Amino acid sequence: MSAIASGEVVRLCTMGSVDDGKSTLIGRLLHDRKLVLDDQLAAVRDASARRGWDGLDLSLITDGLRAEREQGITIDVAYRYFATPRRRFILADTPGHVQYTRNTVTGASTAQVALLLVDAERGIGEQARRHAFVASLLGVPHLAVCVNKMDKVDWDEERFVAIRERLSRFAALLGFRDVAFIPLSALHGDNVAERSRRTPWYDGRRVCSAWAMRWSCFPRACRRPSRPSRTGCRSRPRSRR
Ligand SMILES: Nc1nc2c(ncn2[C@@H]2O[C@H](COP(=O)(O)OP(=O)(O)OP(=O)(O)O)[C@@H](O)[C@H]2O)c(=O)[nH]1
Ligand SMILES: [Mg+2]
């Protein structure tokens, strides 16, 4: 049965601080999986050239609003859709700027997987912790921490491990069902759709397969996750998610 016929939908959202590379990651994912239409790609190439880019600014695949392109930040949630033979996917690219946290919450409110971006060079900021907390409050069951911009730290394993150690301690308090950590470069495409040769010390999943294979419990997870009640308490115990 096709994914559309089976109706199995996986919803993902990006989260994380401003400029950590969320839109670039979604653009990279869609581009490398050949999911961007030719005319869309031509428009992004033109817009990139106008902004002085040599190649493609992949963040422009989702940052389509004039204000977003002028300010170089995401403001509204952008949804992108694609399907594989087994599943349909809805990607929500959310803003990282604290001023637009309400939009981030909207994008995350129906997600089953949060892709939480952390800039490898800048490390874990307040906004990354805030977004991890928001994701847990909204009942998002799966967290994939994408340690991005590894190119800026020379693919340093120790840097990745230090971020993983610190954030996994924090995430453990939040009760996610799974937490995965992926070292990547959205700009250069390492460990996004293709496995990187620049991280020989890493044998985990790429971004594009992290949710598809490790979490084989998706059919259950695809049900609406529990929501906080008006009192802020969960309507269902976490153990039932
Ligand atoms: N060196 C390097 N730069 C990157 C990488 N990924 C993204 N960038 C750059 O980081 C800047 C911000 O990227 P965006 O994708 O717009 O960041 P964002 O998280 O979507 O930002 P907001 O939506 O405004 O919160 C851009 O200049 C990107 O080219 C990466 O892997 N390496
Ligand atoms: Mg963005």
C-alpha cells in the first residue's frame, strides 16, 4: 500500500537558536534528496546571487517571505511536504529568534520529531534549552539534536562529545522517548542526506535516516502526542506515549 493510501504521516519540526542553520538544513535535505522543483531551484539561485552568494543559499528554499529574505532570518513557520514509498513527511521549519517563539510553538505543536539545531562552535545556548523544554512540554516524543556547523570546529569529535554529554543530561530530565545526536554540516551536506567522510569517528545515522529507521515505533508515535492540560500537567502519563 502506498504511503498516501496508508495515511501514515510523520511530522518533523526544526528548533534551536537563531542562525544555527535550521532553514539551511531543511533546504539541504530537500535539495540532496532531489525534492526541489527546477523552477524553484532557479528562483533560489537568482535570489542567492542577488545576495552575493556564489552557489545556493539553501535557507531560501523555506525562507520565502520578503521580510525573511531582507532580514536573513525565519519569521513564520514554513511547511514542506514529501513522501517515500512508506511514509509521508511534513517538515515545519520554525524561527529561532526569541521574538517569534509563538511561531516556533505552532510548528512544534503537532510534531513527532524535533530536529534541535546546536551550533558546534557557539555551543548550547539558552534558546536551545528553551526549545528542548518547549518540545517536551508539547509532548514531542523524539528529539534529534543536530550538532551543526561541524566544519567550523574542524570536525572535532571532542567538541561533539562535549555538547552531547551536556545536552543529554538536560534532555534526560525532560522525558523524551528517544534522543539522538548527529554531527553535521547543513551548509556542506555532511551527514544530512549523505554520510560524511569527515566524521570517521561517528557511526550513527544521517539526519535523513534518523527518524526513518531507528524509530520503528512510528505508527504509535504518529498518533497525537499528549498535550499539556490547562493546568500545565500532562493529560496522559509519559509512559503511555
Ligand atoms: N559554516 C557553516 N555555516 C552554516 C551551516 N549551516 C548554516 N550555516 C550558515 O548559518 C547562517 C544561518 O543559517 P539559517 O539556516 O538561516 O539559520 P536558521 O537557524 O534558520 O536561522 P533563523 O531561522 O533565523 O533562526 C547562514 O549564513 C548559513 O549559511 C554549516 O553547516 N556551516
Ligand atoms: Mg530559519
